[in-house]
Amino acid sequence: MKKLYFSLMLLFGLLAINMNAQSTRTIYLDATLWAADDPVFMVHVWNTGDEDAADYTFEAVTDAANIYSAEIRDDAAHAIFVRKNPEGDMSVIWNDAWNRAYTDIPADKNLFTVTAWEGGDAENPCIGEWSQYGEETIVPQPEEGDKVIVKVLKPETWDVIYAYEWADGKQDVNLLGAWPGAQLQDLGNGWYGLAVLAEANLILNNGGSGEQANDYYITAAVCLEGVADRQDVTVSTNCADVPDPQEGVIPEPQPVNDVDIKVRKLDTWSTMNIWAWGSADATFMAQFTAWPGVAMQDLGDGWYGFTVKSDAWFIVNNGDGSEQTQAAQATEEGCYEVGTDKNGEGHYAINSATCPSEASAIESVIADDSKKAVKRIMEGQIVLIRDGKVYNALGVQMK
């Protein structure tokens, strides 16, 4: 009797399991416009009047860019898509122009694509639409070194727009040439484009004239707008009718060269340091570990020298960092002076200047001890310096 009772209980248990078992279906999420650092995408599904709601976590689809899949209950009629970031904050897809946070799941479509992302709340809706997942909807994930198309809406205040790329581990060259990079092609109606390299950091700038957007990491073809100085760019969906740029526009990588510079300090400064950034040369960058940077070589008469890299940006300061210049870049040898004009941040201008002559440089070196005669090689001649005056080999004073 006990065996029969046990068998009936087992049978009813199996029947209950089968009755509660549900078939599933696969849905996909295209999160290209909803990308984030290490996100977790989830979907909450239910039927109208159904208390058995369920949550599912998406998994990345292999060899597809920003495409995720999830197995959900087959009878689910409604869904809310959620993005959870590592910090714990969550974003929700809003649909139907923010009238509701959920979307109806169609029976004949399985791919939900985020089509607008401006914050994910009632003031800045994030909207999506359904389509059928197929081979044509899969965008292969670009590999490092692959070309992808970037289209950008140029700010009206910029005369030109350039793109500069850099990537960790690229120590010898800049990916689009030395700063400011490569100029984008005019595609019409304010849009500009360029074929750039994937898996790299992109900096859009106004031709190196002082304004640049914040870095944007390129993983796939994209359209960008909202370009402004020191601001994040935003992904755009308004470029469907914008043509692609011409092929073969990526220039050959340019080598990073040493550039000798001389800078004349302000009279009120007792010394001068230099701070540099942005070079692909890791050895060069390793010396700049803390502000105010590295002491420059005192050349005398208020002039200081340093060897920078052709792709680096630099600032000079008064040695303790309490006063500094604006940023500058030198792609060839030259001389500069710290100006007296300041920008809105209180940083001094750094202007091109006439280089000091070798004679004046030598005289300044011996100015502290004019009694000592010192031999120097200047302009290929043996010269004698005595009492602050320079004489040639025949004893004739040189001017």
C-alpha cells in the first residue's frame, strides 16, 4: 500500500511538472545605441492579467556587434528592456514616445533594436522597434585594424573637422597620422565622414586649432553628433541618407619624431617645467608622472630647452605649477615665448618667437664669470670668449 501511494505521488508530481513546463522562444536585442562599459541587459516579460512575470538575462551573440539573445517564455506578450551597469544604476527602454515603459512582443518578429537613446526617462526617451532577426541584421564585430565608417555632424563654429586616433599598445605611430590627424570628407548637409580603424580611441577636433571633443572608443561603424569642445559626443540615427566617404582615405601612419624646442620664460618666473601628454611613445610619456612635470634645461638669458615628441601636447609652467601656459604642440623644431595674455582659465599664451643666436646664448652662459676665458666652437670656427666678448681665431672681436 505504501508503494502504491508513493507511485501515485510520483506520477502526480511528474504531471504537475509537465503541466507547469512552458515552451520558450529566442528574442534578440540590438544594443548598438545603448552600449555601455560591461553592461548587463535584461528583459522583464508577462501577459496581461498574468501574475507569473519573469526576468531573463541576455547573453552576447558570438561574432556580432552589440547583439544579445535570451530564451524567454513562449507566451509572453509584453516586455520591458533594462540595462544594468556595473555601478548598479539601471536604464529602461521607453516606447511610444514615453507613454509607457513596455513594448508588445510581436509573434512574427524577434529582434528589438534600440533606435533612440537620450537618457531613458520621460524627458529624454529611449525608444526601440521590432524586426526579424536574420543574417542581414548581424553586423560582424570588427577586429583591431579593420576599417569602419564614421560619419559626424560638424559644429557650425568649426571651419574644418579632423579625426585623431590612438590605442593602447601602439607606441610607434598614430593611427591617423600626427595630431590633429586626418581631415574628414564633406558628405553634404553638414555631415563629414572618414574610414577609420576599429578598436581605437577617436578624438574629433577643429584641425588642431584648440577645440576637441572627448575621446570616443570606436568599435563599429557609427554616426555621431553633438560635437563640442571637451564634451562627450552622442550617437545619431539621423544619417540614413548620408553617403559613405570615399575609399582609401586612411593615410599611412606617420612616425613619431623628436622635436627640440626652446621657450623663453616670463621675467617673473625663476625657472620652468614642462608637462606633456598624448604621445604614443611610452618611454617619453613615462617621465611625466606628476604635475608640474619635468624641469627644462636652462639655456641662459631666460631661455629653456626640451626635446618633445611630434605627437605630444605640452604645457610649460613656473616650476611649481601655480602658473602655466595654454597647451601647444610642436611638429618641428622651433622657439616660443610665454606671453603676457591669459585665456579665461588664467593660463598664459605661448607664442612663436625668434630663436636666440648662438653668440647670445654663449655670452649668457659666461655672464656669471666674465673673467674666465672659455673656448667654444661656433659656426664652425674656434672662438675665444673673454670678459663677455667674443673673438675669432685672429683676435678680432665678433659682433
